[in-house]
Amino acid sequence: MADRTAPARDSEQAIAAALQRYRVMATVVGVLLVLLFAVALPLKYWAEIPGPVTVLGTAHGWLYALFFLSAVDLALRAKWTVKGTVVSLAMGTIPFLSFIAERAVTRKMRAGERV
């Protein structure tokens, strides 16, 4: 029978899995936010088509909550600083900065640095 014990919460394997979840969610939320600002809002205000804002805004809101949870999970596992955690979470709310934050976090994590 295979050993099915979970890796320790702060093991390298658990942190790597948490980083992967964070990266996926940061990318998804970033893409939705760019679409919301670059496509849906112009459609709403220039073409008077409010549907895309409703759909993308709602999707972004729910998925940002999952991004928030994945970022906090990673921050706790990897023992990020409070400042690093808050900055990373805040950058997830600004178009294009979420991509920069994700790359910076990934670079630091892979270098073994604290965020």
C-alpha cells in the first residue's frame, strides 16, 4: 500500500504546488482584468452594451477571491513578509501590474528569497 501522507505544509513540494496555484490564478485574474478594462468598459460606455462588464466583472470578482486565497496560502507556506503579501495582493487589482507581480514573486521564490 502506497504512503498517502501529505507533505508538510512548508515543505518544498507544498510550496512549489502553492506557487503553481498562485501563478495560474494571477494569470487568470490578470487576463480578466485587462479584458474588463480594455474591452468590456469601452463597450459599456461607448457602445452602450453593458453585458460584458456584468459577465467579466462578476467572473473577475469571484476569481480574485480565489487568487486572494492562493496568494495568502503561498504567503503563509513560504513565510512572506506582511509588506510583500499586501503588495502582491494589491497589484492583483491593477491591470498589467498583476503580471509584473506574478513574475517578481516567481523569480524571488525560485531564487529562495523571501517576498
